[in-house]
Amino acid sequence: MKRLIATTAALILLLAAVPTAADAAEQVDPQVAYALDAVPGGEVVDARTAYWPELGMTLTVPDLRLRDAIGTCPNGSVCAYKGTNLTSTRLSWTTCTTHSTTALGAPARSIADARSTGYLQARNGTTVVATAVAQSWNNVGVANDNVRCVL
């Protein structure tokens, strides 16, 4: 019974904070707008979320710009690791350009690209020795001194 009361109270608080569809109509994701038109009774929670109180249903559209972290490489970043398999000391960047990895004190042994597009290259000078496409990682078995992010 206590759980039911707590759940009901949380739902009431959530609904009280929900903006109306008119308030968020200009910024709502097209998939949310479609769902609100297709299924009556829904309310906008935010630009990528709608909720239907009578159905107990929530629709959430993922933000494709923010993908999952890869190991310990944060969302939206590219990373170089001193150890294989994304271990040991990590360098990470949120800018996409060529970055020196000399701060690791040794060649990078693995790289990760936690972005939603593009790829990351481990390079020795300008020679590519390993690549990790968006949302993946790779071990690097050859000497290298920089990583290059490509959009």
C-alpha cells in the first residue's frame, strides 16, 4: 500500500511538472509529435519524451548525438589508453582534430571513439596504425604518437 501511495505521489508530481504540448511544440522531436497525434491523450514531458497517463505509457526518442560511453571513454569523446583493452591511463578529448598522445609516457595501446559519427585513428606520424569507428574501440599493436579524429 505504501508503495502504491508513493508511486501515485511521484506520478502526480511528474504530471504537475509536465509542460503542455503547446509549450514545447516548436522543439519536440518529430517522432514525439507523430506519436502524440497518433495516440490521443499524450502529454509532452520534454523534447524527446511523451507520456500517456491513462495508458501508463512513455515514449522516449534517443538523442543520436549522445551515444553510449565506450568502456571508460565518455559519451561524445575520443580516447587513447596506455593499456590494451581500454585499461590504464586515459587521455580523452571532446574536440575532433589531431592530438598528441605523448602525455601517456608510452605509445597508446588502445583507442576508443564514443561519438555517434566518424572514426578515430591511432597514427605514427601520419601513418595510420589502428582505427576505431564511432561507438567502438580497438587495440593498437604498433608504435604511435598521435590520434586523429575524423568527423
